[in-house]
Amino acid sequence: MPQSPKILSKEDLPTNEAKWVALKKLYWSDQEGKQRTWECAERTTRGSSGIDAVAILAVLRSETNAFQPSTVIIEQYRPPVDKYVIGKHTYTLSAARSHRTLVIVQNCLQVARDGLIDEGETAEQAAIRELQEETGFKATKVLDSSPLQVCDPGMTTANMKLVAVDVPFPDKLEQSAQKLEPGEYITARIVELAKLSDELKEYEKKGFVVDARLSHFAIGIEMAERLRQSKL
């Protein structure tokens, strides 16, 4: 019977034992020419593309309007915060086996697991392939692909691209089977985009932690609707 995940112990990690990240001390000069230092973490898995990860936003829709436009969110335990996180499906790009960090997906918005990607694969190609492997949903086209983005520039050099993909259904919504690898424990749920913000608030009441990027996306949808109705 599955057990509840938990942290058993914590210790400092010697630099020579780190597989996925490295700590760096930066020497820089500010706008007044004063020399300063800064500590940061950087991925050691960045490939020739220069992109660390691709965050996938999948838009599920019915060509007959049988259901409202939706997306997928995922629930996954994340050891660094010792909680289940709701977030996006994010796939880490690398020329070799890499550490893909999954926080939660919003019909894709983030990932987490080791994975092999062919050298030369684009972020857009990786997004479509990874979405199908992790959720079973097949995207037919890329709706948008963002410029290179950073998430926590005061802490890390890690970057990513957000790729939005179209997942159309002829009529009613059909749940696809996940193709999880051994050791992956991911629960995927389909949520209407219009109800995403409310769903995340319910998760918070239950003790889940919501990934900031997913939360920002949900708030953006909510704010856009308020502006449309002039209810700010």
C-alpha cells in the first residue's frame, strides 16, 4: 500500500557530490562602480540550446463546444518544500540524461523526472512530445512560444521557455492514460480555465502549495475577465 512521502533527514551537500546544480560566487560591479559579490545556483545540465527547461501549457478544447476550454494540473510531492505542489509541467532540456523538475502541471506546465532528449530538439518539439508521454494528450500545434524567461533571477541562473499547445477533441473530453516511469507519482486533473483560480484556492485550503507560475497564470485569467466586465 502506498505510503505518505516525507523527509527522513537533511544534511549539507558537498559540491563534488552535486549532480544537477552548482553553487557559484559572482564578482560584479554596480551602477556606481562599487565591487560586490553574489551567490547563486546554476544548472549543470544545460545543453547546446541554452535552454534549461520548457514549461508546457496545454489548452484542451472541444470542436463542438461540448465542454469549456480546460487545462491539466498535476499534484506531486516535492521534497524541497516537503509538501504536495500544484503547478505546471516543466521539462528540462539537455543533450544527455537530465534532472527534470516537476512542480505541477497545468495541462502541462511543469515536470519532474530524469529524461533523455535528442541533441538538437527544439523546445516546441520537446513540449509536444513530453505532453503526450506524461499526460497522454496529443497536441496538434503550437499556439505560442515565449522568449527565454527566468523564474528566480536573484537565486539561480535557471531559465525556461513557455510553450502553449492546442489539444483539440472532436466532441466530448476524453481522459488519456498517463505513461509514467517507475518512481513517478503524479496525479493529473483536468480543470476548466475559467475555474482554475477557484480550484487553486481550494487546494491551498487543503494544505497544498501552489507553484507561483501557475498561480500567476490563474490570476491573469481572472483579472482579464474582471477587466472585460469592468469589475475591477
